[in-house]
Amino acid sequence: MKVQCVICDKIEEIDDELPLAKKLRNRPIHTYMCQACHDRIKERTEARISTGKFRLYRSVHRDDEW
């Protein structure tokens, strides 16, 4: 299966039997990111976290407010 990275537009070939290929076929909203872009984002995120100024905002679902 041919896939294209959403960040760098590099086209790669992945095996049709991989779970990722099945996910991309069945749910078009899922996107593919090559390993180089994934590693670059991971390194930069870890660098931002290590500065101490990085805040991760997560939505909190509380049932007790109702």
C-alpha cells in the first residue's frame, strides 16, 4: 500500500497486512506520518517538556458536575 506523509509529503510503501494499513484503509480520517517526522516531533516535544514551561492541557470529563 502506498502512503504519503502528511508533513513532508514523502511517499512510502507499507505492507498491506500491517494493522496501520488496515486502519488507514478503513478510516480515512487517520493520517500517516513517516518515521523521520515522527522522531523529529518526539525530540522537539521532549525538549519543550524539559524546559519546564510546557503545559499539557487535557480535557477533563467530570460526571459529578451534572
